[in-house]
Amino acid sequence: MSAGTAWIMLIAAGLIDVAWALSMKLSNGYTRPGWTAVSLIALAAFVWLLGRALTALPVGVAYAVWTGIGAAGTVLIGSVLFGEAITPLKLGGVGLIVGGIVLLRSAPA
């Protein structure tokens, strides 16, 4: 697998991680069967994509990028969908996560 394909799979895994977190919330503690199924499917999908991406990418950088996408994306989407407060401090934290991802991606292997 090429590094470019691995990065695409890693980004997809991060975005699906956001969908997984949101579907977990919507499952209401896994008491709603439809959202529970969505959550489990998303979980399987991002684990598979992350595993495939790790065949071509360094584990430390890939894992940090994946968790960063998931964390930052979940904070932002949670505010839009669930009205969770976005404060300057939260935005600063998301900015630090994104900055860290950029630095990790830019660092030589």
C-alpha cells in the first residue's frame, strides 16, 4: 500500500471515529438498537481502516493523527449537533490538537 493511500485510510478512520462517538451518544447507553448497530459498525470500520493504515505509516504518528481527528472533530460536531458549549478555551485546545497533527505530519520519518 502506498503512503498516500494509507493517509487517506487514516483520515477516513478519524472521521468515522467522530461518527462512532456521536452514534454512541445517540444510542443512549446502547439502549437504542438502531444507533447501537451504527455505533458497532462504525467501531469495526475505523479499527479496520486504522489497522490497514498502520501497515504503511509509523504507529506513533498515525495513532496521534487518528486520535486528534477524532477528538477535535467530536468537540466541534458535538457543539453543532448537541449544543455543547464552545468556549475560547475549548477552541484553543482544538487548535493545539490540529497544530500537533500538522507538526507530526510534517516531521521527517
